[in-house]
Amino acid sequence: MNHNTPLSPRPLSHLTDVQQRVLSANQLRAHGVSAARTAAQCRPGGPWQQLLPGVYVLHPGPATSEERLHAALMYSGWPAAGRAKAIPAQGQAHTEAPQAIVTGLAALALHGFSSAPPLLSLDRIDILVPRSRRLRSTGCVQLVRAHAMPCAEMITGVPVAPVPRALADAVAVLGDAQAVRRLLTEAVRRGHTEPSAIVRELTQARLLTRAHVVDAVDALLAEGRSIAEERLYTMVRGFGLPDPLWNVDLRLPGGPHLGGLDAYWPEQAVAVELDTRAPRQDDDAMWSEYLRKREALERLGITVVHITPKKLRESLEQQAAVVRTALMASTDREPAAYVVVLPR
């Protein structure tokens, strides 16, 4: 038998090409290959090699990055025995939480991050597994244990952690401040996720106690707000809304400061406010401040449209329709109180 010889009469058509090159000891036994025969095939100079405990690559020479990924997942218990046919297609989510998910830098490389090292150059592949699993890190596999497994995204046929979780697991092992900042910035700039989702994961991972991570998050929040403002400008221009006054403060004549707004249409008394809050410990206090400002403005007859960066990214046309409806409805409302508009 060599690596081109069929293992047994049992068909392999349900497996992908890489799954035919990377098999577990159980799969080999199911195809009629004994443990002794497997060991013989893996002797020095033999046609096979043992890449990880219980996982074999059925060819000599270095394993490809795809084979290393599948081997790492197979060692970690994915897919479960007899579940090869149930693997979701590209772009689909799992209907149930898998027992092993690629995370960290390997996951970011699969998500297409240019600031993440290529898969083949990674010495370790981080695999997220449930905390209760009795399994150890070994070889190229570094296990990351989770209290609750996130929903996985299918990329190149393997389950991959969502970008915020993958970022948190990558940042946890990175001491290079510039590398951390590049990863976080790219995540937002290229539309992979929103700053709030990243900060939430970093907070849960208790990484905001590290100075270089805090600095990167501050830069991330500034970047996220800049991108959200640009999308707001695009919405107004692209969907034919009248030009507002941008970035203004409102005050009562001779009275108190009412708050800053991202866009304001004084003739219609309609305001847009971007919610670029990040989930921190004082999140409830910040949200209460948002509500107090909104209620104060609405008592004066000013309609406030509250928009999140995520809504601008995912449903720009719908948000434009919301603002347009508010502008058109102004003719049916009582005139708003007079307020002083100042540049912010």
C-alpha cells in the first residue's frame, strides 16, 4: 500500500480533497487500516506522517496550511465522528455550537486580514474548545478554552470564530503594540465588525488592563467614529437628503447647553446623533446621559434620530428613509422652540 492506494472498498466521495489527505486513526480503522499498518506507513521515509496525536497526513513532505488547519480541528474533535456530511456550506452558520473553532491569528488570516501573518507562517493554530473538554495543547495546536462557544462562520470549509472573538484571542498573546493597533484598526476600517463589539470581547477577556491594548482601543474608537461620520455624509449625499448643519452644539438662548449633534436640520427641527459608545463599565451612565439629552430636545419639539455605526454599515438606505420620514413629518408638528446653534 502507498499513499495513492485506496484504503478500502468503503467510498470516500463524501469527503473533500483535503479530508482524503488528512485522516484520524478512527477513520483509518473504519477503512480497514490497522494501527500496525498505520505505524508502518509513518516510519521514517514512509509515505505517510503523523502530524498530531491520532491524526495522519497521507503523503510525505510538509503539510499545507489547509492540511494543518484540518488536522488541528480533527485533533480537537471537529467534525464529530460520522458528521462529515453535516458540515455547513461556505458562508453558512452552524445550527449548533461546534466542539472546535479556529480562532486567534489563524482565524483572522482566514477572514482575510492583511495585517495577520499568513497561515503557513504561523507556528501555532489557536483552536477554541469548550472549557469542559479534556484535551491538551500539542504540536501546532494551542487550545483556547471558552465558557460558552460562539457561533462559527464557515470559511474554506472550516469553522472560524467571529472577528471580535478572534481578535480578542489574538490580542491575548500579542505584546507588540503596533501589531495590536493594526489588527483592531483593520477590523473596523474594512468593515469586519464595529468597535463596540471588539471592546466588548476585550472587556470580557480582561485585556483592557494592559496599557498597549488600552492605547489601541482609544485609537480604534477614534477610527470607528471617523468611519461612522463618513458613512453618515455618504447617506445624506447618496440618497438626496437636504444638507444639514454638521457637528453642532445646541443651547437655549441665554440658557443651558443642550448637547452636541452630528447633524441638524434647523428648519425641520430634526437631529441625527451617532451612538459610538463602547461597552465599558460606565456604559449605563453614558446611555442615561443619551436619554436625558434626547428627552430634553424632544420636549423642545426637536426630533432626534438615533443611529448606530452598525446600522449605517448594514442598512444605509433604510436609515436614509428614517431620516427622510422625520424631515417630511415636520410639517405636521408644532413649531419647535427657538434654540441657538453653534459649531462644535
